[in-house]
Amino acid sequence: MSDSTVDQILKLASQRAGAAEVYYLSSQDTPIEFENNRLKSLQTKALRGVALRLIYNGKIGFASSTDLTRIDDLVDAAIQTAEIGDPAEFELASNFHLKGPETTYTPPTTQELVENGKNLIEQVHAYNPDIMVDVGFHVRTSRVKVATTRDVDAEMYSQIVSGTIAGNLVKGEDFMQAYSYDVARDRPLDTDSILQSLLEKYRLAEHPATITSGSYPVLFTPRAAASTLGSLFDTILSGQTVVQKASPLADKIGETLFDKRFTFFEDPTLGPSACPFDDEGTPTTRKVLIDKGTVTGFYWDRRWAARAGVRSTGNGFRSGLSRPGPDLTNFCISPGNTATQDLIASMDEGLIVEQVLGAGQSNQLAGEFSVNLDLGYKVEKGKIVGRVKNTMVAGSIFEAFKNLADLSSEAEWVGGAAYLPSILFQQLGVASRQ
């Protein structure tokens, strides 16, 4: 059904415009959610639609629709927006054909996931019946097709199952929330591992601990590092911020600004978000953006790459049926050589950041961050002694990565789009409200 529609739109558009690109998306998401120990919702959401981008009289036109019966209107709308559109500074993708494989993995049924959710809640309650438990599963399937008048015909299919378990424990004035999750593509969810991870967080938090404001060694777990530091590197390594002269790395290619043990790369062949081409029909490739501390490159979609006089790196992605913009498929930080337990044992007095509230207040373009701890632990003489509250950690990634103590030898996937180790910094500013 979609193939003939895509071909029809492309044919209609090519009769009127100089070049055209059709992006077709069909996705379905089945959520299974337990809230406060009870099953809450099971409602499948589906989206099917197309986005059309074309070049008409040297300008860019764009329109999208979820009504695939009125393709003449879609082409008309795109032509109309071209009349007031930006000049076409870039060319659409060309000469690429790929039909990705269909998955052979059968995800668990709704009933199996409901049973699994009940079982997880029971096991948390076996540890502590006062914890209010939320469990969420999502089974997401999507099919993407990109075609252009310049001989691109690319299609891929993905099926992702995710599971989250969160606990809320209220004791008087004290409120503790912990969570754990797994995202799986073409494999079963590791629900036992997310359960054990959640229970471990509660065990480590059983005793309260305090830390005075000052500078300390701070260890970010992979999850905390992904949410605090990931978006900072995403921002300053984007071709868009480079062209806008907003990135502090804009003219720093070839300079060593970070510790030599720090390597930041993207590998679109790995992990749940893996994809062989981006949403513009450009093939994706593995790329090292910071190599052993040295800035080696940026990531680009077609529009911003053309403005900089470089080639797209296959990083043009969309949110739903929107226009594409630069984004990473995933980001990876190379692990180190020291076990996480040994990193903790090396701290005389310090902090472990396990969960942060939101992404923190940060001046992203300056590489600065300050995060409130949602969940953090105090370390004394190499041992975790308890949970700290009302505590904030701040720093700049440039200073922090110059004062890198070490990276753990274990790395893990966080969500579907980050693969990284625990990171121990020698000194970061810690502010505590007692």
C-alpha cells in the first residue's frame, strides 16, 4: 500500500518541481502501564503519514499529511510553501537503494507483559510492601521509507520493546523515587536485571548520609552521565551550532581539549536505535567526533552541511513527520580499564550520581552543567555509606574532562541511544543544603 502511494506522490511532485523527497512513516505503539501497583491502560496508538519536501523555482517547499487519499493536496501545499520558502542550498539524497530486513523476533503478547508487570510489583513488595510501584512496557514497531527523484529508494523496519519499573517510597517528609529500564530490539527484555537494579538502589539508600559543600571526586553512573553530559556533547558537536557559531568547538578541530582517555563516537550499526540510513535517505556511518581527547569532527544533516561546504554525515532525523534536522542515532563513550567497584574503592570522600532531576540547569553552549540529585550516594573510605539529599553538582565538561580520574571498564546501553561507562571526575563542585 505505502509503496504505490510513495511512488504516486513522487511522480506527481516531479511533474511540477525540480526535485522531490518523500518520507513515509508507519508506526504503532502498544503501551501497558501499571500505576501505583494497579493496571492502568492498554491502548494502542498508531500513526501513518508522509512528509514531502521539494525544490520549486530554487526554493524549498514542505508539507506533511496523515491523509493518504489526498495526495494532490499534499503536492499543492508543498508547492505553495516553496513560494515563501528558503532558497534551496542543498541537493536531495541520490543513488541509494536499500531494503532493510524484516525482523523475525516475536515480541511478548499483551497478556504476557501484564503478567510480567504483576510479577515485578510482587517482587518489589517482597522487599518492601510500602513502595508504590509503576511499571510500563511499550511494544513499538515502525516502518520508514525514503524516496527521492534522484534515485533513492530506501526502506527499514524496526521493532522495539521497552520496560520501565519505578518505585516511590514516602516516609514522613522523605520521598524517594528510583527507576530502572531496559530497551530491547529483536531480543527479550531483561526484566530480572531491571528489577535487581531497582532493588539495589533502595538497598543502598536505606541509610541517610550527609556531605558538606565543597569540591569532591564525583562518579556519574552511565544513566546519570547520559542525561547530564550526553545532551551537552550532542549540542556542541552538532553542525548546526557550529554554523551558527554557537558551539565552543566551532574552530577547535584538531585541538586536544579533553583527557586522552576520552573518546566520543557514534556507531549507527549498534544498539536499539541502529539504522542504515537517516530520514533524508543518506547512508549512516560510524564516526569518531572526539578521538583520545582531540576534537575530530561534527555531525551534519544535508541543509547545515551545505551551508558549511561539507557533506552530510547521515545525521538528518525527524520527529514524526516534521522537517529533518541534525541529530545523533546514538552516542558512545569508549570504556576504560578499571572496574566500577575499584573506582568507588579509590574515593576517600566523594559522591555517586545515580539519577538527576530533569536534564539540570545548564548553559549547554558553554559546556556547563549543574544538576540536582534525584538519587545520589555518599562514599567514605571507598564504601557507599548512604543516600544524600538536597545536593547539587556543577561543573564544565572542559574542566571535568581535563580532571578525569578514570572511566569504568564496564559500559552499558542507557535507553536506546547511549552506550557508556561510569565516569569518575577528580573534582567537581558540590553544593549541599542540610
